[in-house]
Amino acid sequence: MAHRFTRAPAAAVLAALVAAAPLGAQWQGVVTFHNQQHMADQDEASDIQYIEGPGGIAKMVTQDKESGPISMIFNRSQNTATIVMTSRQMYMTMPMDKAEAETQKQMSKLKISDTGKSDVVAGHKCEIYHATDPDEGTESDACIATDMGNFMMFSPPGAQGRGGAVGAWSTLQSLFSAKGGFFPLKVTTYKDGKVREAFVATSIEAKSVPASEFTPPASFKPMTMPGRP
């Protein structure tokens, strides 16, 4: 079951898994995002909490209308993602290899440029980049912080990526390999001159986060990923 928050907005996908950027002294803390989507038939808004912990672990928490609070825990060292469904007291862990490959394919079609501009979002400075997706007919402006480590997100298993060469992936690597990180604080996506989606940090709190924050409760039961024994 793919939940909306596991599908990164167009330019937020640019931030996904930039492994070439040095991890360094990874930032720790909590960032709250507001995501506003403008669909053809309705508008949809949600708040997402992103928690970055020690040793390359992160968690995203959102509220699902049907399932209640849902968390996605990312573990860089183990290369896994764990979906935690609180209302069902269950969780499912999956490898991220295929998701990484799909993300690279999706990014291959994007054209990325540095605008040379900067902004301050939720009290934090970020640099503005522009991305064009010729397949989707969208354009995105993303304000990227380079001192908060790498934002961790991926496309869900089963998502169909498109594109061939990994040109945009290489562009991202060259742009940010020396900067120390790639963390989107504000992403606005346009189509036909209208805002299609806005993803913006509303608060940023730097603090130490215990590793226990990134482990499913012991009482929760593990689920088997569909298609696996």
C-alpha cells in the first residue's frame, strides 16, 4: 500500500538519496513540513514531520485519513525503509535498492539549474534551484539547505520510473558533493502556469534525537512485504 507521503513532490525527489554528498557531521533534529496539493478535482493538505537521528537514520510521520498516523523509518547503514502503522500495531521493512534505482530513473529526465538566488525558510538559509520535467510538463523551484545533511526519501516499491541516462543524477552529484548536504526546505511545483504542489518547512528544531525514536514498538507485529515469503 503506497501512501501519499512516500511519493516525494517533483523537486523533493531531487533530494532523494544523494549518496555522493558527504554525510559529515549529520544534522539532527525535527523539521515540520506543510504540503499543499492542488488536484484537478480537489485540494489536499497535510503536515509531515521529518526527524533526523544519529548514524544515518531518519523518520517521516504523517496522518493518513484512513489509517491514522503512519511512520516511515529510513536506515542508511542497512539500506532499508520500515513502514510503521500505529493504528494496526504493525510494521513492514523493505530493502531500498529498487527504490533507489527507480529514483535515479525518475531524476534522469530532469533538467536542473542553479538560479544563484537564496532565501530563508523557517529561519534557515537555503539556495534556490530550478528543475524542469519535460515528461510531466512541470517546473519546480526548490530551496535547498546544504548544512543539514541529506534529506532521506524515496519512491515506493512498484512506482514506475522513466528515463534512460542518469544525467540529472550526475548533475546533482557535481552540484552538491562539495557542499555537505542536500535538504529541501521549500519546493513549489508548477504546471500550465499554476501551482500544482507546495512543500514548505514551517519549523526547524535542531536537537539530539535518541536512536530509540527509530525503532518500531516491541509490541508491534512485523508484516511480510507483498511478493516476498
